[in-house]
Amino acid sequence: MLRLEEYIAKRKIEDHLNEFDVEQKVNNIKTSIDYVFEYFNQYLPLEGVENHSPEENERLNKYENTLREYSPELKRWFVQMYDETGHQVNKTIMKFCDNVSGYFLIYEDKEFRSVSYNCYAELIKKRPCLRDQTEKLYQFIKEYHLIITKREYENFGFPKISEKITKWLESTYSKYNVNIILVVERYLDEFGDNIDMWPSGSRMKAERPYPGHPYEYNYRRRSNMFNVNGFYSKYGNKPFIKGMKKTLEILMLQKWINGYDGNDSDFFEEYLMELKDY
């Protein structure tokens, strides 16, 4: 087990904290205080720590460190379940959320509640340690959404296509905590792997097919690109999606060309030139 000074040194390295950066003085003071609270409130008082071997304590602390973006209550909960069952239950819940269609479009409490009820019903037999833990499950599902949404925004920002589109992306993120670019990326992941979602006539025989993927998507076919009509009919009732179908199509094409099908910037520029007021 680490002494206090050793724990602080370890956390400084993990967070790349530079105590000599005067511009970060206020943040560094707060972070340093947080390290002390973490040490005494979370690191030392792990359930049954006195009954664990140094190796077991190190394993629990290593797992706890992967949860550091979450609230202290959730970290203690997951570490306790990991200690008792050997399962990293957060990963099971994350996998469930990732498979919920439109999860990152959620912004209302009632929607998070609905996801948590469905998650509980599906996982309770596999993970009985979740029994009677519906509030913590709900809390984690909200925090996971917040953390991934924020992480994607801070790491990648928004594409610079037009001032109008950027304003929409920024205002949606600010008001609803919804990152439309993350939503589009997750949708395209699903779209690319499921040819049943592809609009009629958009399949091409792949030049380099591989098992399970004999076709390529013909994004140059302009009719209902990326099945945007299906996406919009499903989520167009969201206040930040309503009336934005063409903009969604633009974002889908931009992400597909830059991330899924090489770099066809000439086609994208031609496509934009044909549009008005985007």
C-alpha cells in the first residue's frame, strides 16, 4: 500500500500535473486537495483492505483508477462489487448502453430512467449483484453519457464546415449535453455494418471484400444518403434535430468520407456547392 506522498506522486504523474505552471495555480490547488481526500476517503478505506494481500489491494486500486472520472459513490460501488464478484460491472453496463439505439441523443431524466429500467431487467440474472441497486445504475448511466460526450468534444471538437452548422453543434452540446458528431459516428458504425439499413440501389461489389462484407456503400448515390430518412423519422422529434435533416446528411457524408471511405474531398466540395444556406 502506498504512503500519502507516494499516492500523490503517482496521481500527479497520471494527471500530468505541473505544479510550476502558474497559469494553472488555482486548478492545481484544487487537484492537490482532491488527491488528499481521495487517499483518505477512497484509497485507504477499501472494504476489507486489512484482509487483502498487497497484490489484491493493488488490483483493486488499479481498477479504481480506471473509474476516476466517475463520482466517488459510484467508484466505491463498483470496486466493492469487483472485490466481491471479480466482475467489472461498469463494463457490462457500458456495453448495454452502447447497444441502445440513440443513447447519446438522450437528454431528459425520464429517458435515462427508461434505459436504466431496461438495463436492470436484462442484466439482473447475469449480474445479481445489481439487485436493489436501481438508483446507482441510473446514476451511472447518466454519468457515462456525460463523460463520453464530454470526452469526445474535448478531444475532437466539431468539424468546420460552415458557421451555421458549427453554431448548431455548439448550441446543442451546450444546452442539451448532446454531441451530434458522436451521435453521427455511432450511427455510421451501425450503418456500415448492417447492409439492411442501406437504401435500395446503394450496394456495390467491394473491390477488396472480406468475410461478411461483400459490398461497399455507394455514397455518391444521392437518394436518401445513409438512410437519413430513417434516422430522421426515428429521432426527428428531438428539439435539436427537428428541421435539420439535410444538415445531418452533410455531417454523415463528411464523417463517412473522412473516416470510412478514404478521402474524397473533391466530391464533398462539389456536394456542398450544390446546396444553399447550409
